[in-house]
Amino acid sequence: MTSVADRDDPTTAPLFTSTTPTISDLLDHGKVYRPQHDSDLLVEAVQNSDHAVGAAAADLCTGSGVIARAIAHLGARSVVAVDASDDAVRVARALCTDSADRVAVRHGDVATFRGTFDLVTCNPPYVPSPPDGRIQEPGLPRAAWEAGINGRAVLDVVCSAAADLLKPGGNMYVVQSEFAGIEASVTALRSSGLVADVVVERHIPFGPVLSAHAAWLEANGRLEKGRRVELLAVIRAHKRPVPTRPQSR
Ligand SMILES: C[S@@+](CC[C@H](N)C(=O)[O-])C[C@H]1O[C@@H](n2cnc3c(N)ncnc32)[C@H](O)[C@@H]1O
């Protein structure tokens, strides 16, 4: 599959035209998360469904806006894209110029984000990190990946907000690593009344961030010595439609 990161090459990327600003041009020297395997996997999961078609959608933690733009191109009626980083908002607005009639990029925090949607997507920060910030990964902005000691600082917020953000019949897609507890997300989503399951999984080699964390993860028993492959998963959470009552005569 063409990776999202490669799609700024118009020769390999139907989503990008020669007039579309390229992701590489826009990323501004590492201030904004460059789309990676997790971004690809999230788009793939939505692509495997028809949930974007005609949807009022939200893309949480939008970063470069690559997921928001993909959802618009998959047929969403509207997309609200939100990120806590000013740099991400600026880049996402520029990336989504060709879909600006449907994509609204807002600065904001998932913790205070409100609204109800047919489709919600989210690729949050999910890398477990020691509290003292001792692991540095200069190639990526910390806020894009660092997610507290168990990797769940943003995931817990997203899982607990999911039911309120979905319209009846709506779907949320969240991507994360095994190191942030896939089962913990599924359990949290189910406990809020949603139907939740893993819909796509993939083993991928460690990127620069996890490579920098490997020794720490090994030292606290969360990674087998020498393993340098992680499992990524996309979880779909579905809000049941309101049952229709039979007409009384
Ligand atoms: C892993 S990146 C994902 C970027 C993009 N969605 C993608 O898939 O390539 C996570 C993004 O979440 C943003 N972020 C982190 N904490 C946030 C929060 N509490 N509320 C909103 N955005 C947040 C970061 O600024 C970063 O752009």
C-alpha cells in the first residue's frame, strides 16, 4: 500500500494532485507529526467501511490533517479537525485547502471538544514515557507521541468521551500500540455502552521514538529483550442506533 507519508508524491498518490501542498513541504522541520504506519492503518480501517460516505465527521489529534483530508476524500459531508498544537493547525489548514469547503480545522484539546458525529477518527499520542522526560526523540514533537507512564494520557480521555461524541449509529476509529493497552481501550469503550472491537492489526518495526524507548520498556518488563516489532491496532467503537418503535394504530 502507498504510505500516507508517500502520498505527497503525486505520481503515486491519487489523493494528492500537483497543486496540492506536499506534506513534506508543510511539516516545518519536525514541528508537526509526519504521517506514519499508524496514520496509514487508520485510513485503511475507514476505507474498509463505508462510514465516511456522507458523514458528519471529526478527526481528533489531526496533526498534519492527513486523516481529515482522507476522510473528506472518502466522501464525508463535513469534517471538524482538531489539534492542540498551533503548528499542526496551520499545517492541517494548508494541507486541506483542496477540501476547505468540508474540512474545518480548529485549535483545541480533546478533553474539551464537544459535538456529535457520525464518524470520529483519532490517532492520539500513545507512547509510554517516563515522567521525567529523560527520553528525547529530536525528530518528532514530544506532544505528538508522549502519553504518560502507561501511554494512556490521551487515550483514556478519548475513550471516555467516545459515547458522547457519537450520534446513534455512529462509529469511532482509534489507532494505538500494544504498549498502551489495546484491551484497556476496548474495555473502556464497551463499559460506556459502545460495541468495540479491533478491526485492523499490523506488526511494524520500531520507528525512532520506540527505538529510543526500547531500553526503558525492557527495563520495566514491558518489552521482551531484543524485540523491535510492535503491534498496532485500530479499534472501532459503534454506538447502537436508537431502536424504532412500531407504529401504534
Ligand atoms: C500521533 S499524532 C497524529 C497526527 C495525525 N492524525 C496522523 O495520523 O498522522 C498526535 C497529534 O495529537 C496532538 N495532540 C496531543 N495531545 C492532544 C490533545 N490533548 N488534544 C488535541 N490534540 C492533541 C498532537 O499535537 C499531534 O499532532
